[in-house]
Amino acid sequence: RVWSNLGTALGNRGLNSRAAEAFAKAIALDPQNVQAHYNLVKIEMRLGRYREAIALAATALRIDPEAFALHQLTAESHIHLREFDRAIPSLQSALALRPNERWTHLALAEICVETQRYAQARHHCEIARSLGVSGGDEQNWLRNVEKLIPPGSAAR
């Protein structure tokens, strides 16, 4: 716990490389500590090391396949790498765990637009809207994705 707490404190101060070292030590001492894995994944993402983040998340998901946030972070890492087809299964796994998660539907909608799956994009936009998109950022995200869907693309 001490190494995880240190990692959190260092990460909060922006000392991400040192935080990564502390979380790695926490995991070495307790390989089943999913929270330490999660924190290390987030730090690796902050450092722009998305491949490392994906690999670490995969290890943690073998420990706890229902760790929703790790599915989200895996998808987010793939999105940063513009690996949209690899992000989709992670987002679908996240939706299987939490079907009413707006961010996941919005991310899937955006990926579907990027991959020209417009009917699916519209479908995920409609679900996100029905879940009550909140805040200006989410509303702008939804509007921007909807603008990219060609007219006549019926939802599936």
C-alpha cells in the first residue's frame, strides 16, 4: 500500500516517471493489486506510452476481467494510437459491463464515423442522447459527431 500511496502522491505532483516506478514496485510486491495496475496504466498514458498502457491493462484484465475502467483506458490508448478497430472490442466490453455509460457510447459513435459505419454511429449517438448527455463538453462532442454522419444514415 505504501508504494501505491507514494505513486499517487507523485502522480498528483506531476512526477509521472517516479510515480510509474512506485506503482511498478507496488505491483511487484502484490501482482494481484488491480488498483495499482490501473494507476500505472493511467501514468503510462500521461507519459504518452500507449503501447505500454495497453499491455499493462491486458495483464490487469486477466486478474479482473470486469474492471470497467481498464477496458475504457485500453480503448482510449488505442484511440490515441488511431487503432480504431482495436478500440472497438474494448469499448464493447465496457458496454457489456455498463450499458448506460455515455462516454463509451460517444467514443463508439466517433470511432464508427472514423471507420464509416454511419448507421452504428447514429445508433450510439441516439443512445448517448437518451442517457442525458450532460455538460457542455459532452454536448459539443455529440453535436460534432452527429455533424459528421451523412444524412439518411439510419440507426441500426
